[in-house]
Amino acid sequence: MAAIVNEATVGGGFGNQINYARVTYDFAVDGGATGALDLFTAGAGGVVILDARLVVKTAATSAGSATLKWGPSADDDRFCNTTQGAVASLTANAVIVPPALEGTPNVIATPYYLAAASKLIMTIGTAALTAGKIEFVIGYMKA
């Protein structure tokens, strides 16, 4: 599987505090072809995800009806599904939170354990993106 240029590995050595990692997908750097891209990889011992959201820095565009979803490889739309991630919703400054998190700041209803070496991915579907810059923000603690 391909990865974005700035893929992050999170976890290991941070104690019990909540940490935040930010990874930016940038069309100009990473391209916009349909398919999955690695965003985060859990380090040794895994991590517990407590918060996850995306922030659109530059509006996403597409010649078609592109969609975006993101989450763990095993549940790839857990943090953003294709309805939330439709290109028409990916406007500048939009903040998209997981469906179960809407209206509740800074906490996912059910924290998610991401085992060591497991990945969070974003998937571009339906049509390619032709522009956009999106920051993925994950609040996690060492498992």
C-alpha cells in the first residue's frame, strides 16, 4: 500500500498523557488517484485513539464525485465515511469529526485500540481528487 509523504508512526514512550499527531495530505505532494494511502502507523505496544478529526486546509476538488473516508485498515470509514467525506463537504476550513463524535468535543464515544504496526488509512473513492490539502488530527495515548 502506498503512503502519503508525511506518514507518521505514533506511540511508544509517551506515558499516559494524551498526545496529538497531525498528518497532512497534500494533493500537490501526494497526488489524488483513487485508492488507499497510509496516514499513521501505531508504534510498539499500540495506541488507544481518543480523538480523531480532519481539517480541510485547502478545498478538495474533483472532476467527478470524489469521496474520502478514513480510519483503521480494518474499519476504514470509522472516523469519516463517504457521506461526510463527499468532495462537496471538503471545503476550506471544514472540520469533519467521526459520526459518533458529532456534537461532542474531544472524545470518541468508544475509544479505539490500534495494535502495534496497525495503520490508519485514508481512501479516495469514486473519482480522483484534483486539488486539496487536508490535515488529519489524532488524539491518542500509549496502550
